[in-house]
Amino acid sequence: MRYLPLIALASVACSFAAAASLPAGDSRRGEQLFHNEGCVQCHAINGQGGTVAPDLGKLIDRNFTPAALASTMWNHAPAMWAAMRKQGIVKSTLNPDSAADLFAYFYSTRFFDRPGDAGRGKALFASRHCADCHGLTTSNFAGARPVAQWQSLGHPVVLAQYMWNHAAQMRDAFAKKGWSWPQLTGQELSDILVYLRNLPETRGHTAAFYYEAAAGGEQVFQAKGCNNCHAARGNLENKIQGATLTDIAVDMWNHAPRMASGTPTLSEDEMRKVLSYLWARQFFEGRGNAARGRRVFTAKGCAGCHNDPASGAPSLASRKGTFSDISMVSVLWEHGPRMMERMRERKIAWPRFETGQMSDLIAYLNNPQ
């Protein structure tokens, strides 16, 4: 059996030590790899697949960043290597592009991680005046598409695009009726979506989220005039740190009435590019603290080997600026078994890391001063 080890899946795209390009993952290619390379024989995705190894759909959620994957795999590596040897499994190679595709697939399977409530959603759909214009099967207002025709319900990128493009028309309609603009939270939109997705009129709609890093987002961001107000792109990234696309759709919806010049129309392709430009980067980039990382480096015993030439472990000081969640896991997969053997010889326990500790350690290794 060919086996793509989960530990290698954190080689998501490219080294973010360079911190330049977006991850080039495509969840649809990742799904094909997951089946073609035999991962499904051991791992399941949301209950579909093997039972020998953990269900990856239950591991990967909106907070399961590459740093979390790196720390989790580091902690479980000894047990995984032992299980692979016992079963005679030979690990396959996995290039960074393929790893990016697989991580994108895992992430896409658990995108709507915030649980919604259909009862609350039904009440919100009425109280926020959605039902006054959008009937379930027929339109209650000229130009308002009935819910039964909303193909965007299971496609978060399209949903964000529709909500954004619809805002200008909605703003005029609300002004004519004397209604205030309906502000929403991410939880409220999740509740509304659960309600609408489970209606008899919409249950036949496909629900799919796929992620692909679309190039050209910065150009769209500038061409649509977004940078005129959001000049400090980093500030915008910080605001959406850890946000789902549902959260971002809500933020854009709430922000639309405050735009003096109106909302520029975005096509699905343009929306995908902008979201990749902003959202994907903040998801994959690490945000550790170097000062805390120094303490982790000492407490976990890293200094005992890597600062001792006699140990045989390489000095890490010369590689500052080259570390990332991705490179950390890649190094573990390539050199981990030998590292564990040497640690056993020296009677050193295998170190375990929490997600925050891994991020901090990486920050320190990139800036040891």
C-alpha cells in the first residue's frame, strides 16, 4: 500500500521563511491525491475512509493552522513511526505542491465549523427583513431572488460575492422602506444558512467549498479601489485573523453601507482572488513570539543538542530566517527517526509542543537575537 504520511502534509506549499508567495493549494486536486495515493485506506474524512488512523475531518478545523498541525504531528511522530514499522508501511514521497493540495482539501472539509441553529436562523431571517423581500419559492420584491434559487448557500466564496454585490441594491431598498441596515454576526449568518440549507426547497442544492490560491488578488484589490481606504493591508489581515469565509462575508456585508462611493462589483473570480490575497496569507503565516520561543528552546531541551557540537546535531543559528511551520515538519519527517534514536541513546525524552509553543519556537529560530 502506498502511504502518504500525515506528518508530511504540513509541507503545505512553499517555505514562508521567504514569506512572499501564497500557498498554491487546490482542494480538488487534494481530494484526488487523498484517494489515489491510498491515504483513504487508513484515514477517513468525516467518517468516509479507513479506521486505522485518525479521522482527519475531525482534526482539521478553522483553528487548525499549519502550526497546530506541526505540533500535533511532532507529538505523535514516535507512535506513528512505530505503527508504520509494525505494519510494514513504506512512506511515499510528497512534493510541496501536492502537500499544499492535501492540506487545502482537509481544511475545506471542515470549513463551516461554527455550529448553527435552524430555529434561530428562521427567526433571524424574518427579524432582519430578509423574508420581506426574499420568499422561499417566489420573489416578494422586484429583483429579489427567491431562496430556492440561491445556489450560493453551500459555496462560501460565491456567498461572499453575492452578499457584497447585492449590498448596493439592498441599501436602496432599505432606505425606501425606512429600515436600518441589518448588521449581522458570523454566528447569526451561520444560523441563517443552516435554516436555509435544510429547507425542502434547497436540500437538493450541492454544498461544496473548495480552496485554491488564486493569483492576482493584489491587482484586483488595487483596481477596485480597496487600497484607497485599506492602505495598510496588514491591519486588514489582522482583523480577519482566524476568520472563516462566513465571518468575512458578514464583515463585508456590515461594512458596505459605510462605503461613501458604493461597493465595487466583484465577479466570482475576482472575489476568490481577493480572498486568497487576504485570507490565505493570514491563515498560513506564523505569528509566534521570539522571546517566548527562546524559553521554549531551552525548556524542551533543544539547546542541549543543537548548541552542543559534540552531540552531532546541527547548529540552527546559521539558518535563521529560514524556518516555518512547513519547514519544521519537513525536517522532522526527514530527520526525525534518526533524531529520536540519538535522543534515546542520551536518555532524553521526546519533546512535546503545544500549538503556541511551536509558533513561538519558530519565531525564535528565525530571530535568535
